[in-house]
Amino acid sequence: MPEQNRNSASGRPDRNKQRIRIAVVVLVAVGLFFLSGPMMAQILGIGPKEVPYNQFLDAVAQKDIHEVEIAYERISYNLKSDTQKNKTVYYTTPLPYVELTDMVPPLWAGGAKFTGKLTEQNAVLYAISSLILPLAFLGVTLLIMRKVTQGGGIGGVGKSKAKVYMEKETGVTFRDVAGQDEAKESLVEIIDFLHNPQKYTSIGAKLPKGALLVGSPGTGKTLLAKAVAGEAHVPFFSISGSDFVEMFVGVGASRVRDLFKEASKVAPAIIFIDEIDAIGHSRGSRYGSHSEQEQTLNQLLAEIDGFDSSKGVVILAATNRPEVLDKALLRAGRFDRRIIVDRPNLEGRYQTLLVHTRNIRLAEDVDLRRVAQATAGAVGADLANLVNEAALRAVRMGRQAVNQEDLLTSLETVIAGAEKKGTVLTDIEKRIVSYHEVGHALVAALKKHSQPVSKITIVPHTTGALGYTMQMPEEEKFLRSKEELLIQLQTLLGGRAAETLVFGTQTSGAANDIQQATSLARAMVTQLGMSEKIGIMALASTENEYLDGQSYMSCAQDTAAEADTEIRQILNGCYEEAKALLAQHRELLDEIALYLLQKETITGDELMAYVNASARTETEEGEA
């Protein structure tokens, strides 16, 4: 109740503002009514044209006056030299001390006609411009005012911009959505309620008024909403949150009213608002707001409270910024359910690839499970792009079907970009890049609990990488121990360690490795509680979890400085351990780097053949 009172109270100033706007429009219309006649006549060039008195005297002296009408307050005339069919009428005001009768002799001598009458057609047009045009303008103004007061807006500005998909027109069902089984289960109940409401109402249950889909970009939130409409066979109203926001205050609220009004007419129906954070920002928060957005949000809250859920109008909304939404929007009775649309797991990625390759001709050697295994962290949109890139590559290569190489090469293109065939490295640069990449791969191969290497290349790519080492996990893991994270840090720093060990120098090629390592070490200290000095304490909080996922320090400056010292120690320790490991296997490092220089690209199996052969040799020497 207090919230409803606040909404109604906030509506009174809005009505006062509307009355003020209407009064201003009326005053402007009345002013233009009295002024627009002469102004319109001047603009259209159909009324008398005012000229200086001396110009009239010059025309008299030149005997150019054709027709003249003399009065004490005004002299109107036209000219003989005017070649127009309807001669222009000029007028001027005589000087007070001039005797107008003195004008008669020179005018008579010049052959002027004293008809005392203006051109009839010009007089009629002048009357139209003076009376009818202002009346027409006032009528249009009143019509606009009526539209505004009724919520229709000007030219349909206040009308809802929702795209309506009736019945099965969405063309999407749950068969087209893969990797989101938990989200689909949460939405099945809503569909069942729309089909069989009596099953729930018989025991007093109510349909949830709204469901909020939350997840990272590309996970399939919009696709899920369309699938719900396709499964339920009901009208589907789709609109973006930005469609409510305009520069005119009150237009967004008008569109909200119109949207719910249209949905109620064809109920049962589904309303889907994409990117609802555009209008759902917390009011008066540090994220900022303005009156138009707040009015639109207030109207949305009132509409959700106002309609009866038994009529079968369900609201679905999607966002990847749930932390900025207003608390009143998320409370029970409005968006009752929050459905997480997360990144798919291994099985989910496999099922998603099956969906996206449904209409793709695949070769017999295609192994989608291996592709799913190599795409950890990818969302549905990434996998769709991967499949499309593979199909395009198959066409470029002149093949009739997509093979496994096309899929894996497309994956590499997404990660590192296309190969830069025109880039030519010098011999010393190629050697440094080769040792750098083998440094990564060899540390990963020699350490336990590390992800196996699948490919090493020193071919430059368009993302700026002069080479890269690809690791492919054998299984998907959801928990990672501190030891595994330290091994990952050692692998990341293995490239810099190899450069220093072999060439005694440091290059810019390790820039991205150092950034990744620093971010991982910072997370271990500030978020995961893996610091020996600071202990179990969260020093940073994550914002925009479903977007960039950046963390922000929330501790004292002294504690932050201590955390930086701990991060530096972790990184230096991992770097020294990687360097020591490579120094211990220096011959193996040189042998693999030379082989990579010759072939430019080697597989993980070729790498492990060298590592296993070296291990056997060491075992035999130890036994001897």
C-alpha cells in the first residue's frame, strides 16, 4: 500500500505539468491566430506589400502608377512596369502634413486610374490568408492537444512499438533451444498454465506474473522467450527496453499503457521486454536516472500490479545487468521468477552444435563432441558463428561438406584471428617466438593436472599474436584447486621464462600472458582467499557479472598495497619455477623449438612424442 500511494502521489505533479503544457500551447495558438494572417500573406506573397513613402513619390515622378487608391491613412497602388498578370499591390502611409489632393495632378498627368479598388483576386486570397489559415492552424493545434491528453501522442509517438507475432509466427520452439535444460524446465510450467489454467486455479494457485531471464550476452535469452510463445501458441509481443525511452517526458509511460492494453485484448498472451535495464534502473541510485525513465518505470510497475494474472498475460524480460534493476521491479508479485540462462556445459555445447549443424552438410570425420570439448566457455551465439565460419571455409576450399578441419580451424580463427600470410618475421624473431611458444607448451606437458596441449604454431594471426599454444581440456571441471591455478600461472609465464633462459632478453610478446597471469593471481588473493598473508578475506567485489565481470577493490589502501605485494610474490615464484623447469629440460626445449621452426605448426601428439621419448631416455640413464 505505501508504494501504491507513492505512485499515485507522484502522478499529481505529472498532471500539473501536463496542464501547464496545454495552457502554453493554447496561448501560442491564440497568438498565432492574430498574427498569422498578415504573416502568412507576406510569406505567400499574396497580400499588399508595404513600401516607403518616398518610393511611392518616385513612382509618381516616373509616371509609373497604373492604379491608385488614396485614403488619409493609406495609399494603395500598383505599377505599369509590373509585367505580372495579377499586379502586385503596394501600400504606404502618407506623411501627416502632406495634402493628399496635391497628389492628384501629377497622377492625372501620368495616366493613373483612380478606381479606388484593388485587384479582386488578391483581395480574396488576402482574406483567405487572414481568416481561414489561422482557423485551420488553431484546429490542428486543438487536435494535437486532444491526442496528447488521450495518451495517443503526436503522430503515434505514444503508441507501443512492440512487434506482434501471432500464434506460431515466432517460428521457434524448445526444439531450437539447446544447452538450457534448467531454464526450459522453469518455463514449461508457465506454458502449461496458459494451456490448462483450471488445473492450477482449482487448488488456488496463481500464474506467476513475470519471469526475468538473466544471463551473459549470446546465451539465448531472446530465443528462449520466442520458444515459450511458439510452444504456448499465443500472441507474442516483443519490444526492447530502449523503445520506451524518448526525449519527451511521458511518452514512455504512454507506450507502456498501450502495450498492456493491446495484450489484454488478445489474452492469453506473452509480453517480452528485452534489455529491461534500459527502463528498470534503480531510482535515485548511483547508476543515474531521469524523469522520463522514472515515469516509464512507475507506469510499468503500476501496469504489472493492475492486470489480473488469471486472464493469461505473462511478462517475460531479459537482462544481463540484474544488479542495476530497481528492487520494486524484482519483488514478489511482479517478476516472481529469476531464471538463470547460463553458459552451457560440455553436454549443452554438444547439443547446441547439433542444433546449429542441423541444416549443414557434414563430412564423416566430423566429431562434434571434440569440438564441444575445445569450446569451453562458449555461448550459443559463439557456437552458431563457429559453425557458419566452418561452412564458409568449406565453400572457399571447394568442398561440398564441412569436415573436422573446417570446424577446428574456424575455432582458431575465432580465438586468434585469421592467418596473416603477408607478415614476414626475421630469423631471430622466428626463433624467439618458437622458444616462447614451446616454453608454454613444455611447462604444460611436464606438469601434472595441467590441460593437455593440442596445437602449437608460430604463424602470425590478425589479432596481433605472432604465435599461440592451444590447450584442450580432457574433461570439464567446475572446481579448481590452488595447485591447478599455480600450474596455470607457470604455464602462462613459461613463454617469458624461455625467452630469458635462452636469449637473456625480454620481449613484448609476453604482454598478453602477463595480463592474464596478473588477473588470475589477483583473483586468487582478493576473491578466492588463497593468500597466505591476507588469509580468507574478500578484498574485491565483482560487478556486471554477466558482462565484463570486472572486480573492484573494497578495502583499505594499506590492505590493497599488501595484496599487491602478495600478487607480485606469487607471480615471481611461478616465473622462477617455470624457468627452473625449462632449464632442467634445456635439451628438450631446444629440440622441440628447432622442430617447430622447421614445420611452423605442430600438434599436441608430436609434442608429447618428444616429451615421452625424453622421459624414456632419462629412465634408461637412471637405471644404467
